[in-house]
Amino acid sequence: AQSVAQPEDQVNVAEGNPLTVKCTYSVSGNPYLFWYVQYPNRGLQFLLKYITGDNLVKGSYGFEAEFNKSQTSFHLKKPSALVSDSALYFCAVRDINDYKLSFGAGTTVTVRA
Amino acid sequence: GAGVSQSPSNKVTEKGKDVELRCDPISGHTALYWYRQSLGQGLEFLIYFQGNSAPDKSGLPSDRFSAERTGGSVSTLTIQRTQQEDSAVYLCASVWGGGGTDTQYFGPGTRLTVL
């Protein structure tokens, strides 16, 4: 079985401040981890993924995420948030032996000017 | 087009009617997924197609739901005798290889409202 938890329903930050969106996961084997962003009335857009290798993954729009195996976490980060980063963010995990992604419930990020 | 497309973008129907939702995947992508996103919920897996293999229908919530994929490309999700609890955004995603490392690319979704 595989699952993802996003412990925060909402994250509010001021523009220019660091942004962190938390994600923890559970899989029976090695995980493949993904972050997606969803803007209003749009589909999900891929941000980044961790498959293997360097624990720090860099993705689109200045986002990065750090894979921490001991803490089973894959937190999304951005050093300096923009108002345009306001959106719904989803973390997802897939076990190495599965083809189905399991998604978290999502975290709504609001960046205030 | 470069991305996954879905139609219609919005569908309003009356309880008891049948609806068909269409997904056009990225050309060359062999795998296709359908998900349901209900208000305030994450994405719920519905069905998975990979090439010519039998689809994984394990996520379909009832026998009122069915899907097919013609010619390994376009897919149609059909909901018969719609109920109000079927109201949600239905998302389609396609993948080049279908393997664990491959990224799913999503369409914009179809917002279904059952009155």
C-alpha cells in the first residue's frame, strides 16, 4: 500500500519570503515522488520529481524539493515566493513496483503582496 | 496540440442521464489514466490503460462507470444514470512509457455537475 500526507490544508506567506509545502509518504518499497501544481480551473501541472540520485531536486518556476528517506518526507520549497505561486499543490507517490500514483489531499498556497 | 485535451470543459446534466467525457492524450503516449477530483479532495484513481493490455478498472466506483480507449489513443469515460455524488472534476493524464519513473501529464479536466 502507498499513501501521501500533506499535513497543512493551507499555507500563507508574504511575497519574497520562503515557501515550504510539506509532504510525507508511505510505500512498501522505494518511492518515486512527484509534485504538481493546480491553478484555478486548470489541470495539474508537473513541477518536479524524485526518482533516484541527489536528494535535492530542482524543478520548474524556481521550486525545489528535498527527499529525506529517514523522515519519509519530500517537502516542496521556494526561496522567495511570488504572488503568482498562489495555487493548489499536490504531492504524489508511486511505489517502484506500481504504476498508480497516490495523491495527497492538496495544500492551498496563498502568497500575499 | 502539445498537451492533453479534454472535452467538454463543463457538463451540466440531470440526475439519471448518461454522460460521456472525452480525453485526447499526447501523441505517442502509451498509457492513459482517469482520475476524479471532488471538492476539497485529492485525486481518486479511476482507471488505467497501457497499450493493448487489459485496463486496470480497480478504481471505478460502481458499474455505472465505464471507459474505453480506441486505437490506443482517444479515451471516453462514460457514466450511466448519473447521481449527484458523481459531481466532480474528471481529469485525464497520459504517460509516455507507463513505467514508474515516467511523468503523468494532465489535461484541463471536465467539470461535471449533476443536478
